[in-house]
Amino acid sequence: MSGTSPALDSARGNSPTLRMRGRVAYVKTLDEMRAFTETRDASTPDEIWLCEHEPVYTQGVAGKADHVLDAHGIPIVQTNRGGQVTYHGPGQVVAYPLIDLRRLNIYVKEYVYRLEHCVIKTLESLGVTGHRVAGAPGIYVNLADPFGHAALTGPRIDPFAGLGKVAALGIKVSRHCTYHGVAMNVAMDLSPFGGINPCGYAGLQTVDLATLGVHTDWNTVATRLGDKLAAHLS
């Protein structure tokens, strides 16, 4: 399932408005996020956009050109989010929370923690255990036992040994308001990740839910992730 169905919006009390935008062009969405953030004021309601994109590589402000190994004709877009290069494509849920952090009375570190927590809880609802890796934003799974509940144990000489990345995170904060967000892999062609060092880490394996044996669809994951983000960013 992709974004071919009509977009559905929902608002619940003081929660951010969820906008199911479906499949939309990345550059157009980036321009719209920036415009929304630059023109909002203290009374502007928060929103969360749930999207899917055609194949595109996006570079963060710290992105190094040599982390793109072979683009194979896939467009590369320079962005103003944090982090290095990542890939977006069909079969991936991309959530863009447009949140006024002052309204929530939280700082960026807490915001990132909540984003990752929502991904972890979404995975949990599908039977998968997500893990954080210190210093490497995003969520990872234990490839040998993605459904097991054991915590990662240390010390770990290679922090990514035995792990696959299932969700990437990159944000921008302007005047205390957020855009960009988090991408969660559902059922996609993973081969384009082989054309980059994902998030700047050479050899980092990227996985999706389908690879892990979880059979679900884009709408289900987008709805669950969107609901959790709305609940934790209210």
C-alpha cells in the first residue's frame, strides 16, 4: 500500500493534527515543511505529516559526498536537517512532526527521545523489539533475534555488530519549531541503501519489517506511528 488513497486528517483535542499525505514528492514536501515552519506563530496548531516518497537520497548538513558510493541515477537532495545521507523510497513511512517545542516545554534531546520511543512502541505493536545505539540516532533490531526481548549487552567493540537499522532520524529546529523527522522501513526495495554509507556508517545493514518476517502494510504502520507520535507530542 502506498499513498494512492485520499489523504485523511484527524485532530484529537490538543494533539497535533495528523495528516495522511500518502505518496508525495520529496522536494515539494521539504519546501512545504520549511514554509509552514517559517510562517507559523505561537498560535499555529502543531501537525504531523505521514508521507511516502519516490526514490531519493537526502543529505544532511553534515553530509559528506564520499558517503554516496553509487547513486545509480537516484536523485540526491541537499537538505538542512541534521545527520548524514539516507534513502527514502516506496514502502517506507516518513513522519514529519511540525512541533512547537516551547508549547511542550521540552528541549531537543527530549524530543529526539520521544521520536525514538514512538518507533520502538510501534515496532513493539508488531512483535519486534527495537533498540537504541548510543550516539547513533535511529532504531535498530537484533538480526539474530528481532522478536526477543533481551537488551543489548556490552561492552560492544562494534556497536552495530549483529544489528540492522529499521528507522532513521534527522531533524531541524528553527525558532524552537521542528521539521524533518523519522523514516521507518516497512516493505521496500532495500538495494539503494547499498549505494550509500547509511547515516554515514560504512557497512551498516538496513532492514525493513518485511525482511524480518513481519507482513503488514504502509497504512497500518503509518497509522500506528502517527497515533503514538500525536500522543507523545501533546
